Amino acid sequence: MTVNAVIWRWTEAYDTSSKRYRLHTKSGDVHDAIMAGETHVGQAEFDPHVFTSDLTQELGPGELEGEWVAEYYDRAVVINIPNAVAMERLPRIHRVAKRHSLNVYAVL
């Protein structure tokens, strides 16, 4: 079993909790759109390769050499990690994402 950590940046129209509240939008809405292969209107552009490069420095190699895989979507990246290491890796993924002003949403 694996966990998908969805990473994205909010647009200016959605960048505070009060704005999202008024727009009736939650992080789970973005997660669901991305996992359905869609793009949520609240997602802003960012360079996912810069993020995953920093993530490699934090977690070690991904893809086939390591314990995580990055899947690139329009205005998002999904990091897939095994359940066995999820509780240790998710806080580290979150720290790297915050340095890039990105959001992380994962369902365990």
C-alpha cells in the first residue's frame, strides 16, 4: 500500500483560509481534482522540478532508486510513498513544501 501526497500552490484568490472559506473550497477539493486528472481553479503555477530537486536532497533519490516517486500534473506534483515510511516521510515532505510556499495534502 502507498500514500499519495499532493503538492500545489494556491492562487492569490485562494491564498488565505478566509478566502477559501468564502469560496467554499477546501484542500481536499484540490486533492480530489488532481487525483481525477483535473486542475482546480485554485491552483497556481510553480516549478515542480525545483521542489522535487530539494526533496531529493531531503529524502534521498526518488524514482526507481529510492522509496518515493514523483508524478507531475498540471500545476501539481504527487509524491507516492510506501505506507511503511509515510509517518516519517510526510513531515519531511511538508517541511520542503513549506520552504517553497506549497501545500501538502495526503490521505492516510
